[in-house]
Amino acid sequence: MPSQFSPIQNAEALALEQQHVHEIYNQIASHFSQTRYKPWPIVERFLTSLSPGSIGLDIGCGNGKYLAVANPGIYIIATDRSDQLVNIAAKEKCVRRMKTADVGVADGINMPIGRGRFDFAISIAVVHHFASRERRVEAVRTILRGLRLDGGRALIYAWALEQGASRRGWDEGHEQDVMVPWVTKKNKKKNEQFDEVDELRETVVERYYHLYRRGELEEDIESAGGLVLKTGYERDNWWAIACPRTGDSVI
């Protein structure tokens, strides 16, 4: 990747996120949602293990696929920066008549949430879209800040650099800041005037990602004032369960 990615100042990061994250996800929301429907096993296990009465956050909820995870005893407040994806999540909530969730538009750093109010939080494949380490750490700090100090837990996922076995082929030594294409194919349409079928057209847009190397997610959590409880690798992502660190370094 070009050297413009190293380092990225906050003004540049904001502009990059606006052009290659926020605008793109609004543009591809409908097609993106069609590809995101099955909960990942570890996320589902985390949500179904929560105690009845737990109240939590889904920060970067996308189309709201985790709102339907079968645990009727919990309540989720789900937010995303993309209003188009939030609209899809809200419609899904209505169709399923879900009374244990609410959805709304909010920025992953400037979240309108109270400090220490929530029992849990999930942020799945979101933090890697922030375009500087400072902003990624601040995004993690926002997640942790909302958790209760006496038992609050967060599950955070981010794309891994080490994807040597995947079709993408990224691995150690590859540039960590990348542009990832999203291809939307338009259906063929018949041209009635000439009695012909138009060629299939493709629209390609690029999304910004920071690929997390092994151990980097833990470093960002610790820098944000968190304590890492458990980590692992699933579906080309590094994940971690964390809680606010108390004592001398309270969130």
C-alpha cells in the first residue's frame, strides 16, 4: 500500500474513514446485508451464555444479525454509523417482533452511553475500520467505558493479518493497512428498443481495513485501559474477551 497509510494523522484518518468506510457501507448496505445472516459460533456462544436480565451493546451492529440470537433473557442496544444498515436492522427487528432490542445510529467513538451501565458489549469486525492506532484504541476504550466495573465483559473481533490459509492470502510481512474491494453485480436487463440484453455490469468500491497482527488486539485493549480475559482466532479474525481494568487505571 502507499506510504500515505503510515502514519495516519487524525484528520487524514477521519477523511479516509468517511470516504472508504461510512460512504461505502451506506452504498452497499443492501447487498452487504444479504451476505451477513449467520451468527459466528463464538459470538453466539458468548450471547447465549449471558445471565437473564443482562443489558448490553452491539457496537457496529450492521444489519442486526445478532439481535436474533436465541437468548430472550437479555436486552441489546444496537448501533451503527451507517444509517442504511440501521434501517435494515430496524426492519428486521419489526418483522421478528423483537422486544428485547433497540437500534439506532451512533458513531463507534462518540457513543451516547453512560459510563459503567452495561453488563456486556459486542463489537464484531468494526474496530479494524478506524484508520489510526489512536482511533482504534479510543474505539476500544469507548466499548470498555460502557461496561460495569463489577463483571462487565466485551467481545471484540478484528480482521487478522495472518490469513495465509484464506482466499485473500494475507500473512505476516504483508502491509497491514489495506483497501479491500466490494463487488456488486447488477442484473441483466432487456433493452426493449433494440430487443437485446444488456451486459452484466459490476460496481467495485474499496473499503479501508487495518489488519491486526497476532497480539495487537490485546495491546490495543490494554492501552485502552482493559484487561484481556481470553483470546482466539475465528473466521480470519482475532477476537478477545475483555473487561475494564480497575485499581490505578480505571476506565
